[in-house]
Amino acid sequence: MTTAPTDDRSAAGGAPWLRRHGLKLALSLVVGAAFVWLLQAGALPIVPDRQALARVSVPAAVAYFAIFSGVHVIRAARWYLLLAPVHRVPLRRVMAVAWIGFFAIVALPFRTGEMVRPLLIRRKGALSGWAAAGTVGAERVMDGLALSILLFVALSLTKPLDPLPRSIGNLPISAAIVPAAAYAALLGFFAAFVVMGVFYWRRDWARRTTERVVGFVSPRLASWLADRVELLAGGMRFLPRARYTVPFAILTAVYWFLNAAGSWVLARGCGFDSVSYLEVCVILGVLALGILTPNAPGFFGAYQFSLYAGLAMFFPQHEVIETGGPFVFLQYVLQISVTVLSAGVGMALEHAGLREALAPDPAEP
């Protein structure tokens, strides 16, 4: 789900960015440091040695960069289909703002960058920040649901190690956490989809029910919660319209399958010769779940640990460490590189500087 924009001018105006976000940044760095400690304690390399990197197929790394670049384009373009039923924004601008927003999610702590896209795409009198936030929220729910289904199917069709290892690297953390997390995510995203759908199609009933149930605790909280969910549910206006829903569903499927194809090419280029496409779907799903929660800037630490956890489902410990090191390192570096480069293109198209891109003023129209 998204962090919705605010209209509070005092939060936006004079206070320096570091003063307003310093605590979140400090806490996120603590989270990142904890993951780094975990990785080192588990002998899971953050940066592999030169010999390990030298064994990587350069064409595979180049292919992954190209494939993920295509994935990044598709991911940005899909947003156009969610915005169009609310307010039609030129595709070029949608993609430019999306690329800036994706970079903000990576760069800012605790996923606070989620608010950047709605703030940058607003159009006074036509597209409010809340309406834009609703489309981003709908996108997150649909992505999570699609990913959870893919992960569930892939887990059902693959054969993980039996029994699952009781450690990830040298860490005494069982790989059994992966299927448990996958099933919990599927239920969670399905529930979120149902809630948003009910608020969209049965708005009055959903509002009354929320105010009645939550009102036992706090009438003010019930009203606030109903308002926010109703506004976010507006992002699902595309669902009843096949001309938007069908292309969005197709692009979402292409986005995830192409993403997995890129990881499969890179994994084989790093030495996982026996890895199957479905196994990579599981590994990619574990990664996506691992970086879903608020964490350090760049998803640093959580990204690496999640990939290692996915690999531990199918490969013995020595392969996870020795062959997995270059794979985890290169996939992270190449993804961040694509994100940064595309954000540069987006900022050039939007005529926005780095400061404006990372901290747009909520008080501006």
C-alpha cells in the first residue's frame, strides 16, 4: 500500500529534509546494519571476491541488464492504465514520474518514497494527490496478489530440498520460513484486494460497516480510516473497464515473467547450471516479499538476505555461499543501476532536480 500525500503545509515547507526525516533515516540505517551483521554472521557475502566474480558470464550479466531495463519500462508504463480512468496524463510524463518514484522508493528510508509519485503527478483541479495515491495503492495490491499467486504456483510445481535446511548459510534460520511467508502473503494480498474492492463497489455499505466496527474503539478513528480507504479505493476505477483491465493484467504478467527470465539468465551465468525457471520464480518471489516491508535505503541487507533465503530452498549451503555470492551481488548492483539511470532520464524529462524529485512539496498544487 502507499503512503498517502498530506496537505499539511507545516510538514512540507521550511524544515530541512534531514530534520523532518532524520529519525526515520537513523532507524532505517539501524535495520540495514542489523542485516549486514546477519549476513556476515551467516558467512553470506555482500561483495564476493574477485575470483568468484571472474567466473561470471559477462554476456549473461549484459543480458540481465537489458532484460531488467525492459522490465522497468513495462513497470512504469502500466501506471498509465490506472491513471487514465481518473485523469488522462501523457504516457511520457507518466513514465518519467514513475521512474523518479521508483528511485525515491529505493533511495529514501522505510519506503517513504512511495509518496513521491502521487505528489509529482498531481494536476490541480483534475487529479488530486489522494486520487493518484489510490492508483499506486491499487497497483501495489494487484502486484502483490499476482506475485503471491505466482509464488504459490511455483512452490507447488517445484521440488525444494527435502528436508528443508535448518540454516541459511551459517545462520540458524530455517528455510521453512519461505513457504510459510508465501502462503501468508497470498492471504494478505487477497484480503487487501477484497477490502479495496468492497470499498469501490459497495462504498456506502463499507463505510457504514467500518464506522460501526471501528467506532467501538474510536469514532474519530473509524471516520478517518473509512475516508482514507475510500479515497485509495478510487484507484480501482480501472477494474470494471476491460480496455484498461485487460492490458494491465497482460502487462503485469509480462512484467513478472520477464523479471524471472532475467534472473534465470543471470543465475545460470553465475554458475547455477541446474536452476529451473520455476525455481527462479520462487527465488524472485521470496526477494519481493523480503523487500516489501519498510527497511533501509536501497533495500540494503534485506535484499541480499532474501535472495540467499530463496536460494537455500533449492541448493546446498556451499553453493548458496560460493555461487550465490556473485549472483546476489550482480543482481542487486544491476537493478540499482537501472533504477538510477532511468531516474536520471525521468528528472531530465520533468526538468526536476534531485532535491525536488526526492522531496516534492505536498503543499504545492
